[in-house]
Amino acid sequence: MPRNPIPSSLDDGALARRIAESGAVPDSAAEMELYRRFAPRVRLYGLRHLRDPHAAADLVQQVLLMTLARLRAGKVRQPERIASFVLGASRMTVLEMRRGNWRREVLLEKWGDAAEAFEAPEPLVLAPERLTGCLEALSERERSVVALSFFADKQADEVGAELAISAGNVRVIRHRALARLRACMGMGEDEQ
């Protein structure tokens, strides 16, 4: 429940001071009132300068969240001029949004649309019977290293300690075993 109801005669500056003075416990009633008063103004500013209702809604959220955070932290020097602060924050946020859109357009012109250029690779389907045969073709030590590395999810030093070999040797055995598995499964270097 809100601490104290907000009187309708409370001006914007007094409302901002109340938020700034609330300390560690936010005054949710005052913050809701500030939002109620300024959201339509910021939205209209956004519609006028961005000409997009979604961008205007984003502007409202960014500006009012930043305003509330600055008020809570006591970083608004003149709370009695909160309307000017919100207008300035709106202006700067619109400029930053435009800059971001401009940068995105320049990059798209230069490099094209990344979504069009990206083609997802075909999903790799492994035949379980073939994989079992390929694993059985490995030596006992190679099978042990692969099983401990990938099925038991152990690091090279843990595998080495369990098999009484060095961690470096584990990496070499694992590398060679994976190369043999790829070859056995018919996966070339380009399919990895």
C-alpha cells in the first residue's frame, strides 16, 4: 500500500522532491503519479520526433526509468525543474535512438542484411548403429578417453589421473580418436 496518498494539488517539483527524499524505500505512490503525469508527454514527444508508436513507447520506458533512477539516487540537481529534466532526457534519448538507427542502416547498406546471408546448416543426424561400430573400432584406451571426456564430462587432467597418463597425452589420444571417429562416420573436414 502506498505510504501517503498524493494530493492532486502537489506540483511536479514537489512530487520529484518527494521521490528523491524517499531514501532506500521507494515511494511507489509518488513514482506512479510521476509516471502518470509524464508518460503521455514523453509519448507525444516520441511520436512527433520518431514517427513510430513502438519507438515512442520505448522512449517512454527509457526516459521515465532513467528519471526515476536518477531521482532515487539524488542525481537530479533541481527537482523543481523535473519537467525540463524529462524533456532534455527525451531529446537526448531520441538523438541516441536516431544515431543507432542510422548506424544500423549504414551497416546494412555496406554489409547487407545478415538474416538473408545466414543459412543454417543441415542438422547432423548420426546413425546410432554406425556410431557404435565406429566406437568399437577404437582401441580400448581411445574408447576410455572419449567416454571419460564426453560422457563423464571430465577434464584432461581428471581423465589422465584415472588412466595413469599425462593430461597432454589425454589430449593427443582424444584428438586422434575424434579424427578416427569422423573418418569412420564419413564426416569430412568441411562437415565439422
